[in-house]
Amino acid sequence: MSQANILLIEDEKKIARLLKLELEYEGYEVTVAEDGAAGLDCFKSAAWDLVLLDVMIPRLSGMEVLRRIRTSDTLTPVILVTARDSLPDKVSGLDLGANDYITKPFAIEELLARIRACLRMAGARKKEEEEAPLRVGDLFVDEKKRLVMRGESPVELTPREFDLLVYLVRHVNQVLGREQILNEVWGYDYYGDTNIVDVYIRYLRKKLDDPAHPPLISTVRGIGYSLKE
């Protein structure tokens, strides 16, 4: 049984309830948002394995939600739900970065097949991304070799410092809260104080920054930190 997290953005309550039941029966974890603005907020608040997005939704259209998702996330698969005669929506959606679309009315078996296909492709792409070295400006990080370079200079990091840096680099230009960092780097079973994040950020800054290299990690007051290009 799959444990993928699916965000369903659908304003028709009966359809949303039916899809949620069917998807949960297949083992997916499903969260429903009833309009575009709520859906976008949900998307930003958590990590999702797939988004099932109706085009005709209130507040923000499905196309606008898709456009905003793709400004910061090119990996999470998005399947559009369109009306039968909406060819322009299908073309526009694919141009904006949708992975697939399905036309109403549809059989649940077809939707499940499309979801499985998108998840497989996303998994393969994620694996490729994870295996490739990471670069942000003059910072180079090779996870396989656990190698860090700032410009031409190697940087020696402890295992925890390395894991923290990788997490920051993988979320470049995003604002990350202290609790979010603590959960993802230290683990959900860690019961320490979030001040440990501040301590390790100081360690990283001391090792990464010097007069020849501009600071990489910015403090976002009251929230946490952001590694910026």
C-alpha cells in the first residue's frame, strides 16, 4: 500500500469526498482544499508527493495555482482535472508545467493509473536529482562523497553540519522555520530545544563564510533561516 501524500484541490464537495475515499482506500494520504487560495496555502505548508488540481475552482483558478507552484517547485507532479471540451486549458496546463491531465467525467481506475505513472516518474527524477552534486553560487556539495567546497577551498563539516547544509541547499531561497529544520535534520523523535538549530547555523557560518566569500545563510527574524543564491 502506498503512503504518498496527495493534495486534492477541488471545490465540488461531492466529488472531493468521493475522490478522497477512493484514494484513501488505495492507501494514499489525502488532504482536500476547496478553493485555489486554500490549496496554495496547503501546498506551501507541507511536502506533497502529488497534487490533483481542478482547473475550475474559485478564488484562484487552477491555472494560477499551477503557475505559482511551478515558480518554486518543478518536481512535485501535478495532474489537472479539466472539463471535456477544455482543450485550451489542457494545452495551457501542460505549458505551465502540469505532468498530466484527466477529463471529467473519468473512471477512478484511469485516475489511479495516471497517479501511479506520475509518482513513478517523479520518484525516478528525484533519485537523479539526489545523486547529482549540488551547487549554489560558489558552494559545491557532493552528497555521495560527502564533499563540500567553497570556491576552491574544501570545507570540513561534521555529519550533522553536513546534513543541515544539504537540507538548506535543497531548499535554496526558501524560508525555513527552526522547528521545520529540527524535524527534517534531527528527526521527528528528537526532543531537544530548537536553539540547537541556531548553534549549528553558527557553526556552518563560521566554516563557510570569510572575507573572500559573501554570507550564504540569512536569518529571517522570528521564523528561521534561508540559504540564498
